[in-house]
Amino acid sequence: MRTRFDIQLETLNNEIIEMGALVEQAMSNAVDALLHQSIDLAQKNIDFDKDIDQKMKEIESLCLKLLLSQQPVARDLRLISAALKMVSDLERIGDQCADISEIVLTLPPGADTNHLNLIPRMASATKKMVSESVDAFVNRDMALARSVCDYDDVVDNLFNEVRRDLISKIRDNLEDGECIIDLLMIAKYFERIGDHSVNVAKWVIFSITGIRNGVGYLASFDDMKDK
């Protein structure tokens, strides 16, 4: 019975790796669509979000099956419960990538994107956080999970730079104000992606230690239902 359970847990790991890869692809598509102002790629990425949603449903179904059929306790229960929460955050990242692509569809043809140098840096930083948070779960690597949480400061600092830069550009050129506000929204989406990656990393820590946000196992379990 335990061997079968271990195989199912390995399947869960693989499914989460696959979902993480889908999310990373969505992020890459969103950035490429923005930088090249590609309407086709933006629309493709909006449609691609359905694949991420479907993968989330498959993982949720597997987790519920494990909970009902195996009745896991202690570490295994924390692991499966954390996976259920993590995929919700990954799905939200997919949604935000689709939101970025929707903004690309509304940008005027030939929009000035000369001030986009910081946004690709934000995208790269958040993509790193997504990838490493998933790796931390798969490898049960608490040190890596903590480093993801710490790295969020990098993304926050980049967002503050983008905001200052774009606000300055609005002052200099009011005619491009609407486009610049759209780009600020895109930067905010990447900042939120970083926050969701931190959530994933915190659930990794919970799955290993039974502690999340400085509280113990029972309080953390209640916390899981509230967030």
C-alpha cells in the first residue's frame, strides 16, 4: 500500500512540475507579446490559460483522491494540503499572464515601448521565483523556499523603479499617458506574480515544518482555509 502511495506522490510531483512549466511558458509568451506587440501571440496566450486551468483541476482531483483513499497523516497530509494551496497560486499567475496579454491587445499600434527595459527584468526575476518555488516543493528544499521569499525584495525594488520611471514619463509626455498607465499595470501584475511565488514557497515550508507565517500546525491548517 505504501509503495502505491509513494508512486501517487511522485505523480503529484510530476504534475506540479508540468503546471510550473506551463506557467513559465505563459510568462514568456506574455513578455514576448508585449515586446514585439504581437496580437497573435497575445491572443494565443489568453487561450493558453485554459491549459493551466485544466492542469490545476487535474492536480486538485489527484490531491482529493489521495486524501480520501489514503487518509494521510502528519507530513504526507501537510504535503498534499500544501499542494492544493500551491496550485491555486500557480493558477493565479497564469491568470495574470493572460491579463498582461489582454493589455497588449489594447495597446495602440506602434506604441512607444522604448521605456520597457525594466519590465523584462521584472519578468525574468519573477520567472526565477516561480521556477525555484516549484523546485523547492519537488525537492523538499526549505533553504530554496526561503531564498524565494527573500528574493521578493528584488522584484519589489524593480517595481518601484518602474513606477518612478513611468510616472516621470507621464509628466514629460501626457499624450502617451494611457499607454504608460497600461505598462504600469503590467508591472503591477509581475509584482503580484512575485507575491504568489512567495505564497508557494511558504506552503513548501509549511509542508516540511508544519509552520506557516510563524504559527504552528493546527493554526496553520485553519490559515489554509482562510486564504
